Amino acid sequence: MTTTTTSAAELTRRDRAVLVAVAAGRGTVVSGRLLIDGLPCADQFVAARLRAAGLLATQVAGTAQLTGSGVELVAA
């Protein structure tokens, strides 16, 4: 079993901002795309990067949620 570990130092400022927005309840997933405050992210790949890092829960639709690791990184 392979586990992806991402530290706060490996995140870009944009990645961290998206995690903070999702943690604040401002993120929504529509058709697999991440929206913040109802608007698509300018970086169309940020959600895929955060999902691959195990920080953003994979969803097709609904409120975006962080994984336990994502919550820990936002709190750090």
C-alpha cells in the first residue's frame, strides 16, 4: 500500500488558499470541478493535485470537504 504524504512546505500559496476556503465551507464540487464562492478556480488542476495528495476528499457533487490530512495541514 502506498501513502502520499504532503507537508505544508510542499504546498503552494494557491493550494493553501484553496484548502482554507474549503475548510471555511466556501467550496462546492459540481460535476467533479471545484468552485470557490460559486466561481471556478482559476487553476483548473488545483483540485486534482489536492485530491492526489490526499488532502481533498474526492466528490462528484456537493460541498467540498477536506480529508483528515487536509484538516491537519490547514491547522498547522
